[in-house]
Amino acid sequence: MRYSEMFLPTGREVPSDAEIISHQLMIRAGLIRKLTSGIYSYLPLGYRVIRKVEQIIREEMNRAGAQEVFLPMVQPAELWQESGRWEYYGKELLRLRDRHDREYCLGPTHEEVITDLVRNDIKTYRQLPRNLYQIQTKFRDEVRPRFGVMRCREFGMKDAYSFDADEAGAEVSYEKMFAAYTSIFERCGLKFRPVEADSGSIGGKYSHEFMVMAESGEDAMIVCEKCNYAANLEKAEIARPEKKETGEKDKLPLESVHTPNVRTIEEVSAFLKVTPRDIVKTLIFNADGKPCAILIRGDQEVNEIKVKNYLGINELTLAEDDMILHATGAPRGFAGAVKIKTRIIADYSVMNMVNFVTGANKEDYHLKNVNIGRDFNVESFADLRVIEKSDTCPRCGGGIQFVRGIEVGHVFKLGTKYSKALKAVYLDRDGQEKIMIMGCYGIGVGRTVAACIEQNNDENGIIWPMPLAPYQVIITPVNVNEGQVLQAAEKIYKDLLFRGVEVILDDRDERAGVKFKDADLIGIPLRITVGQKNLAGGNVELKERKSGKTTIHPLQNIVSAIEKSIAGSINPVAGKQT
């Protein structure tokens, strides 16, 4: 492509509303333009990168035995009502009505649609397993779109869905997709790590996020320093401690203390001259309309996702004042476990505590020397808190590190969440009706591009890995008004095109410095500079964008040098980054 004919509006200024480097560079390098909040247009250069990612995805999905489909973006409310998600998905689901007053939504995901498709056409075990995927536009009405295409409202996504006859088959499908995702992100040239994750609104039994490691990542995760365990903060497990027996003689008498206007952990600690570790917080939650008390040590934080998953409920919020008053008999700030009128679940951090402080379920009073078993009973102990740096790996006991990353893919074991609700069944070998076992697998295409930029940039611009680069080579004639220079550049350009190399000829009548800055900004991996000085000796200059390494090559050998360099970046047989 000739630069003079390209729609490539680059810029030097950093956009005022762009918070992270990928957003800044995608605008400055002419990859995207904002239409409205959370909605972007991809310009030619940006769309070429998108198509590169899509091609890698297609090749690996096809290699794994998945088949491509294309499903409607507009989905009828009836399907979502069947699955039970119409009410629970939340405000991110953009609902609309047609001229006949029928309700629809813009698809944020396609579990309902694909399950409806399969239930109508797959009837017997002989037709299983099946894995269907698509690359299509989604819409999620994010309350706060930010970071450019990293968290936007309209976005491109690859979503796949597997259907199996039993759990063993579903496990095989999951492992195939896990391996396919690993290959996809390896081929994209990304540094990434699969981590255990919560399934969120998608649901299901088990899931992994594929996280691209980046300091600017909006997601925090923990990784073990010894073993391969990794998980995001929502999912990161706390190992169950050993139960320590406490003798009755060690338990001090229960004592009620007047604590006027003392409500918070900090206020209670100061008033009673204890540390937050000596206090048990009693948090009253509204769990699907019913109160539930969660106990946790005073210096710890409850992980509401863990609580929600443990209770197996759809909605979990902190209780309003009237529910707290009904459950405890006291206003907010004085809840405790003794004589409370609701079920009690305790975090592991409370399991071995003795003689601790709690609210007294009476306004302006707290209790000292509270003990489990003597003063109240706990229904169960569970892992309900947010992991901390001082914790150890739940698998091997090793130390953990907190790192940041960008989620680019997510694989789920859905089980029968959707197939049961939508009655996606088949007949087994004995003619018995069985429910299909499902899996779900998503990749954010635009997020993958943005994550790649977050990992691959410098003060001059983007540094594309060869597999995702919009073009592999840019030819920069120092002065297009010098006939010999332009003639040599044209010959290299045509020879590279003939050999299938993706190349830009910067034929603009601009200063060399402007051309060099634009080449660095848009991140083309290889730059050939054709200037009168080197050309006088029959040579041209080749510069690698990533390393900055510059070499001089005879004019007649530059094409073969380019082919060798590209081949060294991509293995044409396996298609993987080397």
C-alpha cells in the first residue's frame, strides 16, 4: 500500500480522555476513532490488526474441531426469560421493543441463542459432541466505559459453545478449548497466564481467565511463587486452617460494654483498646430476599462473590436498615452473632478465635469475650474473604505475588445451567432422555489488540509482534524527489509485493524525520530506509522496530533479508510465534 493513498490520520498529541497507553496509541496511530461513549470505529490500519487476530482464532478453533456459525445480535426476550437471566443480568443488558411492542435485547453473549439452535436440531447421542463458534459484535451497556476498546459497550468477540453427552466428554471439550486458547495467545505473541476465575453472570461450575500480564491491567490476580497456581482476586482461595481446640477454662466470662456512638471497627478498637484482629465483624446480607449473617475477622474484607457462590443465590447485597433491625433488634453498627435471628456463616478467619469482641445486637453496646460454641453456634465455616499478600498458596503453601493483567479470554464449564433451563436434551444409547452438558469459551478480539499494545510499546509508539502487525515492512525513501532513491524504493516495494509481503511504501513528500516518527508510531516491525548516501554504495538500511537494531544490506539482497527476518518471527508450518 502507498502511504499517500492510505486513510491513516496519525497524531502527535496525547488525547485528553485517554487514560492508558493502548487507548492513547490506538488513537494517535490512527487505529480507532470514538463515535460516542464506549463505541468506536476501526480505521483501516486498526481493522487489519483485528483481522489478523480473527484469522489466528479461526485457524486454532477449526484445528480444535469447532465449526463457525453466525448468530443474530438481536435476541428475543422469551429466550432470556426461559433461562432466567432476563431479570438477573442487570442494566448491562440493553433491552428494546419493536414496532409490535415485542421485547428484545442486544446480545451481550449468546448462550440462550446457541442452546435454542442446538435443542431444535440435535436429538441423539450420535450427534454429539458439537462445538460451534462465531466472531461477532456484542453490546453491553457498561455504566462507565473507559480505556478505549478495553472496556467499551460495543465490541467484537469470539464466543464458542460446546455440547456433550456427559461430564467426561465436557471435560475433553474444555481441555481442547484450553489448549486452543493457549495456542491463540502464543501465536499473537503475548505474555499471558491462565488463572482460575469466577464464572460471574455467565454461570457454570468452573472457569479460567486468560490474562495478559501488564502493569496497566485493570484486573488484579495472585500467582504462586512455587507452583502453577494462579487466580484472580475474586476466585483466589484461602486454605482452610487446622481447627484448634480451646479449653473452657480459657474462655473468659461474657461481658456487655456500653459503647455510645461507637460503630466502626476503628472506633470499637480505640474505645475497647483492642486490635481489629480481636474483633469479629457481623455483616448482614440480603441473600435473594432473606437475611444472612456473615462473620469475619475485623481486619479482613468479605469477598461478596465467594459469599454469593457459597450460598448458591442469584443476588447478594448488604442489607438495608429495616432488615438489619429485624434480624438483630438493633440499628446498623451493632450487629453481633449472639442471639441473632438469622443463619450464621463464618469465614475461616473466625474459626480459631477466642474471647473476641462483637456487636451486642443492642444500640450503643458491644460484647467482650465472645466464644463460638458457648455463646452462639455457626452453621458452617467457609472461605469468604479477600486474599491478602500475607496469605500462602492454597495448593502448595508457597508464597504468593500480586500482579496485574488484562483479561483477553475466558473459558467456562457451564454444566447444565442453560441446557436444563431451555430443555436441550438428547436420547442416549438406551433411548433415555438426558440433558446436554455445555461449555462456553470467549475471546475479546479488540481487547486482545489493546492488550498487545499495552505489552508492546515504547516512548515512540507501538511495537507490533510480527503476527499481528498491520503491515510487516515499511519502505522509507529519504527524499522522493531524488529519482534514483524513489526508483530503488519502488523496485523493493514491487519485489516484496510479488513475494506476498505486507508492505507500505511511504511515498509522501515529507521530511525523513516525519516519516521515521510515523513508522515508529504505527509500529511496523521492519523499516527499510532508502537514502542517497547508502544507495551510492549499492546498499539500503534495515531497522528492527523492537530491538532498534540497524543493519546495512546490498540492494539486491534486501528482499531475501526481509523474508528471512519474517520467517524468523513466524513459523509458517505451525503458525506459531518463535
